[in-house]
Amino acid sequence: MLLVLVAMLLSLSSGSAWSTYPAQLLGYIRAVYLLTGEWESMDVSVHSMSNVDLRALSSFILKAKQASGVWRSETTLDHVENAMKRSFADTADIVVLAEEKGVPVGCLVLHYKAEKQAEVNPWFLGGLPIALPGDDASEVSESLLQTAIAVCTQEGISRLELSFPRDQHSDSVKSLLQGHGFSVLEEIQHMRAGISELTIKASPLPETVERRPLFEANRESLYECWYEAFRSGEDRSFLTLGEQERKAFFEEAFDFTDDLIEAASCALYRGAKMIGFALVRPTHGAKNGHLWQMGVLPECRGTGLAKYLLTDVCARLEEADFETLSLNVDLANRPAYELYRASGLQDDWCLVSYEWRPTNQ
């Protein structure tokens, strides 16, 4: 009921973007809380990241995370502030702040991703709304989430995501998210192994298949191969995307201006047709190669090409003095997960991802 009233009140506005008139949006949200009797003593405000004191925000996040036992006591304010600067400085992202009698009790970062897509508390922030432990922590989390959804409704966001560690997937978290229209998107298993520990048995490439550097690939051919490989697969994140969202995701994932391990990133061709690919970046730790994307066309599966790609990636990473390989896989994608397990990769952390979409979409 609350979100319906938020949407109704927002629709009565002059149409000005909330980022231009943040006080106007907050006024509508506040009015809804007053109408429903849910405001009480809590004050929820919306801020542009560029106007926020990052050190003060970092200090509150550190306090809340340590009080909740999520972060270790050794984590320092400088560490958190530096991470906030690297992730959010000079962005158009949003901070939602909850206060009681002028004292912060909760916060949420709304990070804009591809066009019309956003994410709640991404990366090291842990996905879920951040609230100080206490009797009203659930109320604070609800208020933060309700406000984030109101912002997304006003901005025309078509997809709002959040991801958090699977060990935090409690009944109360499920109730919070499902009660606000979120549904499970995927379970992301992070896998890792020392390259020398992997046990991949792959056959050489057939004479009819040629390996070429990925960065030399034609963008249209690469998109077609990627699209068909994932459309026929079991990766839930891809399958839930609309056509425009898939295109935006591809452009972001295959941005070759970002760090790319060129020697380990390749495309496979049969004649002029691309039939497989692997994209590797130097992320997720020192001397680690992260398999960002890998796929094989459906008609070429079962021929050993996926094993070849994995073997080739590892061999070229080792030649370039990388020591470990990591990747992320949706646990619903059992063929891929079983391939990685059989190759010697071990389960590390696991994230549960939820998504929210407007009811009229």
C-alpha cells in the first residue's frame, strides 16, 4: 500500500527529475509516511553522492558493519573511505540516509549501472540495507528500501538488483525483500584454484577450428555468438534480461578499454563463423586471472571446446606469471558448474541476488 501511494504522489509531480529537485521527491515520500502513520521519529533523506561527506558516511558504515559482526574489528576507517572513493567518487549515485533525532541509524547506496538499471549497496557494501543493530533495525531497513524503490519509480528504473552473502539469506531477509516486490534472480558461486592444481583434460582443437585473439573480433559477430551461447544456456541473469538490457550488459562486459588479459582472451572460429569465446581480466586478487565470460554455441557443445577454452586460458595465464584462476557461475547453470568442479576449481564465497522491477513492466 505504501509503494502504491508513493507512485501516485510521484505521478502528480511536475515531471522534474528528482536529481534536480531532491527536496521535492523527499517531500512526496515524507507525505506518504505521514499519511500511513509510518514516519514516526525517523527521518529519511536522499542525497547525491557528490554532495555527501564520504568520510562521515564511511565512518557510519564501518560502525554499523562492525557492530553487526559483518566486518572484522581490524577494518579501518581509511580502508573503508578509500574503497568508497574508488567505487563511488565522481558518480551520479545516490545515498539514502535514515536518521533518528539527527543521528544516523541506516544508509543505502543506490548505484546506477547500465541504462535504466541500478543496484543497492554493491560490492563490498554487501547488498542489503545497512542499519545499526537494535530493536528498530528492521524498520530502518524497510524505510531505506521503500525510499530506494520510490527513487527508482520516479527515475524510470526498469531493474533494481541487490546481492548479498548466502549465509545472510535468513527468513527475515526473504520476508523483507519479497514484501517489497523483489524476487530471486540467481545464486552466484565464486570458484577459485591455483592454476597448477587444475586437472583439465582437453583434446587439441579440431583442424577445422581456429583460435584468434578476442580483441580482434568483429563486435557484431562477438555479440551474436555471446547472445546465442547464453540464450540457450541456464544462466538466469541473462535469461531475465530484456533485449535492450542484454545489449547494454554486453557492451559493459566486453568493454576492451578496461583491463584485459589479451594473451588469455580468445575467440574460436569455424571458417568465418565465431563458435566460442573466453574473456579474462586481471581482477579478484593479485596474480589472479578472472574468467569474466566464456561460451560455446549450442550446436558445438559436447565436442570438448569448453574444456579447450578453459585449458587454453590456464596455460596462457601461467605463461604470463599468473598464479590463480577464478570465475563466477550461477548455480542453476549445472553443466558449467560441474565442468568447473571436475576441472579442479573449488567453491569459495556465494552470493544470492534478487531483482525488483516496476509492476507495470
